[in-house]
Amino acid sequence: MNKVLTAVRMFLLYAMANKMVQAEVLEQIYEVGDTRDLPEVAQGESGGMRLRLRARHRVQEPETDIDRASDEEVVAMFLACRSARDRLTLLLLSRVGLRPGQAAGLRRSDLHLLMDSSPLGCDIEGAHVHVIRRQNENGAWSKSKQAWAMPVDFLVVQAFDQYALERHEQLPSCDSDFLLVNLFRPPYGRPVTTDAIGELCESLSRRAGLGRMITPRMCRHAMASNVADAGGRLDEIQVLLGQKNPNSPRPYLHPSRTRLREAIERVPSPRLQFGGEQ
């Protein structure tokens, strides 16, 4: 609803600017003010009057609790995957805790899956993924402004290896640096979109015969919950998710990389089959 209201306001602003509607329309859709009531130092150097606008009509969106996906649901979705790419995508959501925009924006160069990454110019030990906010052609966007490195376990490494083979078999000439690309429908070789990842979760939920739709956010909550259940501390979970919660009682703790890796390795592995089935 808020998106519709924003579109209506933009249409009316365009109409007013082109003298298609009267200027009074502005006061009906915005709370209008000017800068003359501000202190002189806050009025700027131009000396001209600048309007300040605040939308009058906006639907209040209540905070809703997001449930976590259970391990049983994630395993069922995993077994319902029909490609190595989809299995890797699901693990990036439920095992690494990435948001859809972060997963869709990953580049192959972001994955350091060797025990020693020093040849790559990286001093982080063990397999990990760099999550970086950047402009992407598929519109993928990391919500977190700050880049961070996320430790990954052997399940993710094994899933990546199988996906690399599948990708080469399907598109041997694909040179895109994006990690997740279209393999089975056009445009081939183009990076998957954030919406496509959400659609994948819906499709897997139906295919697995689950009683509800599992969303990417529920997979992210599953990852955080599993780390907490395995004894992970609040600051470890925050860093692993790339979060900075100002309401946390300990928002400025900085866990070492060793503790972060131990937090991931404490999480037990569900029974996932990585064979060539499906």
C-alpha cells in the first residue's frame, strides 16, 4: 500500500510541475513547510526558500514476528532441490544466514574456500565468504553497509564444488563473476535476481510438501537460532549476520575470528545428502 501511495504522489508531483493540476494539490498530499522557521545557520547559503515535505498518507506497518524454519523443513527443501545451484542457494540462506540480496550479489571472487587464503591476499583462516555491498546489474543489494567475512562449513564448500561442476557442464563458456547465474532458462549466464531466490523458497516449500511457505528470512532466522542453540553468544551472532543492534546490552563487543569460526563449527550438521540424485 505504501508503494502505491508513493507512486500516486510522484504522479501528482509530475502533474503539478507540468501545470496539469493546481498547486494546492501539494498541500493535500504533503505537510508543507519552508526553511524560514529554522535558525539562520541551518537555512543554507543560497538565501532562497526551500520547501520541506512530509507525506500525509502512510500506512503504519506493524512489526511482525518472523518464525524460524525448522531443521526438518530445511532438510526437506534441500532434498526437493533439482540442481546443485539450488542446493547451494538454500545453504547460503539457511546455513550461512545471507539475505537474498546478499546471496544474489555474491561474486565468485568473494568465496575463499581454501584453508589458507593468503595467496588471494586475504589473511582470514579457513573457508569463508566475503559479503560486500556493491552496485549489481541484477539489482541485488546488501542491506549491511559494512563488508564482513562469514565463516562457512564443509556443507557449503561441498555444495559449491558440486555447483561449480554443474555450472561448467551447463554453461562452459560463461565467464560471469557472479556466483549464482541462470543455468536452465534464459537469459542464460545472467545473475539470478533477489525475487528469483524468494520464488525458489516458495517452490521448494510446495515441492517438499510443507504445511507452510518458508521464506528466505525464515531461513536466516534458522541459522541464527541454530548458532544460539549451539552456545553462540550474542556478539558472535550479530557479527555473523552482519548486524549492529543498538538495543543490544552488549553492542560494542568484537569477537575474534577464532570465536566466530568456533561458533559455526559448534552447530551440528543435519543429514544432508549431496549425491547426484534429484
